Amino acid sequence: MGERAATTEVIDGLISALRDWHPSVSQRACEAIGMMGENAATNEVINRL
């Protein structure tokens, strides 16, 4: 995915996915955020993790 994918819209969607009731959805969102690197490390992402 990479750092270029770390747009506000993408990060907002992944934050929503972190709250999903299904464990595999939140797990994949967490993995995607990790692949984005430091650009995805917003305060909201950190608080959700």
C-alpha cells in the first residue's frame, strides 16, 4: 500500500474498519495502516489502536 496511500479519505475508512464487529475486518485495517508507515500515524489512528 505504501505511504502515498495514506490520504485522509483512506485513513478515515480504515479507522471505521478498526471499529468493525468482525475481527478479520479490523485486523486487515490494522495491517493496512501498518503498511502505510508514519503518514498513517495520526492521533486518531493511535487512539483507536
